[in-house]
Amino acid sequence: MSWIFGYGKNTQQPPDLSQFGLGQPPASGGSGGSPDDPKPPNLTKGEKKAMEAYRFDSSALERAAQAAKELERSKHAKEALELSKLQEVTRQNEYQSKIKEYEAHISQMQVEAKRAEGEEKRKNLQEETRQHQSRAQYQDQLSRKRYEDQLVQQQRMNEENLRRQEESVAKQEAMRKATIEHEMELRSQNEMKRIEAELRAKAKVDRENRDIILEQIRLKAAENRVTVLESIKTAGSVVGSGVHALLTDWDKVLAAAGGMSLLALGVYSAKGATGVTARYIEARLGKPSLVRETSRFSFLETLKHPIESFHKLRTQPSDALSGVVLEPQLEERLRDIAIATKNTKQNKGMYRNILMHGPPGTGKTMFAKKLAKHSGMDYAILTGGDVSPMGREGVTAIHKVFDWAKSSRRGLLLFVDEADAFLRKRSSETISEDLRATLNAFLYRTGEQSNKFMMVLASNTPEQFDWAVNDRLDEMVEFTLPGLEERERLIRLYFDKFVLEPATEGIRRLKVDKFDYSALCTKMAAMTEGMSGREIAKLGVAWQAAAYASEDGVLTEKMVLDRVEDAIIQHKQKVEWQSEQEEAKSGYQSIKGSSMIPIKKPSTPNPVKVAESVTGKTPEVSSNKDSSSTEKYT
């Protein structure tokens, strides 16, 4: 209804009553804002508000009266009134909603203020907590430092007391030694004086009784001479009468000759039977002298080493490649050989002879032992260096070895290490007659396949074998130096065996510092290029020795790397020491600062071409009778 009374005319327009048949109220009269009205003077905002509060607009009353008359005359007066009421109610509702929005905004502001206050309290609490922690840490550091200072002071005092005790003990020991030396000197002086006095007294007595002693000596010599002469006469008469009686009676002569003959026959028979029995016992219960190591049960070895023999009986067949790290292709080939050997033993077939060649320390002997245990066979290890010094006894020793091998019930794997020491070429090599006879005996005993024993030869220079020896080999396996992956596996294996396992047991004086073992093993595998498995195994022993040599027994990363660098330097020195002739014979060429690499040879060996490929120079062949094998390098 504000439009009737005239207030708020600047903000709201009067309602549109044309739909009810009513026109707009006239805008005349009073001071209703005619355009011809004079403008008020320039006033301030406060004066204008005061004038607006006390101003009365009569034109609004006139318009209201006019509108009221028109409403009374209009037939839609009631609807217009209802519409005005509805509009007023709507304005009141909008005002109430704005009030509620304002109250909600005020509540939100209060919540935000409380939240900000809580956040500020939380930050203050965190800061106080941090300050308390810093203070506690600082106090803890001070207490630790005081405790360490006390320990250092205590240690110094203990060391000083120990030094004083050692000095006191040293002084007492020196005084005791001086006392003992003085006593010994006095005792020796007294003993010398006593001996001197005794000698003087005895000499004096001897001088006084000289005549009596000489007379006694003469009487004893005369009695002895008479006794000897009577004994000779008695023995001669007895022997003479016995010989006379024997020669005059032929029955006694025949009996004596028969007794002597039977005695000689008994002695020679006993000697022969003893030799045969000894050889039988040696073949069944002992082992030949050439065999260095064997897993075969022996009565004499059992008496010497009962515990080891008991463990050998309890061992079960194991994997042939357990603990052996080789290239994947070589492992696959050796596994096939192990399976074939095991099935051959189970089916009582003929064993195959194998040659394993390659650089030293690549696992040939280890695999031979594993192969025998995997197949359920006994193994025996010989070395070719023991055959050459035997001379004429070499033939007998070879026959004893093969006779002993054939007597095995489980089958025997006969492993000959360094076989090239006595199986050399008979045509080109200069060998003695005894060694040639030994080689012939070996070839005679290995001429046919056997179901009793399996022969495995190992050599670093297989090209020196006699052709007949090569003809008896059924398979040849080359053991090469380990690659990067194999070296890493070997390093991890021996690091666990020699370092980590003893450290975890806690029994030995060995501890390991904290460092990345995996990354260190990978780094060492890249550093040890060209090293063999045996050299890597020696690294494990070197790590143990380094830990035992340290003051606290702790193995650090620096100590491990230092031992590896020392081993690399030693390996390079060994490679440099290897002469060119040894490289040509062994078939492996050394590169300074690198590893040993095999030299690929043609199908028909030519020593001149091999030497030329190794040294880069043309050898001059000497003019002696062994010119095919003797070369002089220019």
C-alpha cells in the first residue's frame, strides 16, 4: 500500500491496475515532483535526510483518495485489494528469508571463527610439542656425550692401570730372571769346584795305588787267556766228534739233507703265499698307491678315518651340478652326461670315456666327484704326475689300479687329473722307455669298453695326448672361463658360504658391516673378468682372512673391494708370467689386463699356424729329429 501514501516512490512503481479497469492516478497536485518545481538549494546529506523526514507530500493523499474512489466504483476492487495483500505478504516473506540468510551467514562466520581458533590452538600445540621434543633430544645428546666422555675417561684409566700393571709385572719378571741367573751361576761354580775336588782326590788315590792296580790287571788277563784256550779246545773236540759220527753214518747224512731241503721249501712257500695274500688283501681291502682319493669303502681307510668313512656310507645320491656354476649350454650338456651315466649303471651297460679340458680352476674335478655321487658309483682320483717318477714300477702300478677298479661292485669312476703328464705322443715327444711302457699298459687296459669302470681324463693341454688315447675317448667337453653371469653367481655363492653364513652363526669372530650385498656382488662380477672359479673361491677365503685380521672382526665394503683388487693384480701378474710357448701348448692365449681366451684351431692341427696365430711371428723349425714338435721363436 506504499504507493497510496506516497513513500518509497523512488524505489517502487505503483501496481498496474489497468487489468481491473482502473487507470493510473493523476500526477498533479502538491509537490509531486513537477518538472517546473524549483530545485532545492545545495544541502548536505544530513540536512537532506532531515528535510525528507519532515516533508509531507499532499499529492500522495490526493492520489490515494482518487484511487480509493476508483476502487469503490470498480467491480474488481476486492481482487485488487487481495492482490495488494498478496504482494505485501510476498515482500514480508522475502524480507524474512533475507533475515534468515543473514543469520545463517552470521552463524557461518562464527563457525569459521571457531575453526580458525581451533586451528591456531592446534598449531600452537604442535609447536609446543616440537619444542619439547627438541629440548628432550638436546638433553639426550648431552647425556650421551657425558656418558661417552665417562666411558673414554674410564677407558683411559683402565689403560693406565693396565700399563702400570704390565710395567710392574715386567719389573718383577726381570728381577726373577736376574735372581734365577745368579742362582744358576752360583750353582755352576759350586758344581765345578766339587768336580775339581773329586778329580784331585781320585788322581791322588790312583797315584798311591798304581802298583796294586797294575798287578790286578795282569792277573785278570792271564785268567781270561786260560779260559778262552780251554773253551776253544772243548768246542773243537765236540765238533770234530760230531762231524766224524755224521760222515761215518749215511742215514744221518740223508736225514740232514732232507731236513735242509724241506726248510728251504717251507721258507720260499711261505714267502710266495704271503705275497699272494697281500696282493689279494690290497685289491679287496686296501687301495693302490697311485690313488690319491677315493669314495670306495676300504677296511684300512676305515681304521684310519672311521668318522669320514661313516659319513661316506650315509651320503645319498645328489644332483650332479649342485654347487657347480657353469654356462647354461655346458650345464645342459653335463646334465645329459650325468643322466646317461646313472641310467647306464642301473641297466648295467657299457660306460663311456670322457675327456674334460680347459683352463685350470674351471670345475673339472668337482664335476667328476659330483657325477660319481649322482650316479651312485665310487670314484677314485689319480694324477698323471705320480706315474712318471715311478719308472719301472709304473706298469705294475697301472695294472694294480685297473684290477682294483674291476673289483668294485658299484662301478668306479676313474678320474685321471693332469693326464697329459704321462699320456704324451709317442711319435713326437721325447719320453723314456719306462714311461712308454706305462703308456702301453694303460692303452692295453683301456682298449675295450667296460661295464666295471668309467674313465674320465682332465687336461689343460689335450693336444699333447697320443693318438691312441684320443681314439679311446667317447666324448670331449670343454670347460671355459666363467662369463659375467656365472661370475656373479659364483661370487654370491662364495660370499654366502664364507662370509654371511659364519656371520649369522655368531660363533666365529666374524661380523659384516651394513652395505648393499647385491650391488656389491654385481660390481665385483664385472671387475673379475678372466678369473677362474678357483680364483673366485679363493676370494671368499681372502674375505674371511680380512675380517679375522681386523681389530673388531667387522668386514666392510672397502675391505672386500681391496681384496678383489689385490686378486685382480695377482691374476694379471700370473698371466704375464705365462710364456708364449705355454700359451701355444695350452691352446689359451692371455691378453694383458684381460682374460684367457681359447684359440680356435683348424680340424688338422698345424703347429706352425698355431704358433703364428698366438705370437704374431713365424716360428723357425729346428733341424733335429724332433723338428715336428720343437719350435724356436724369432
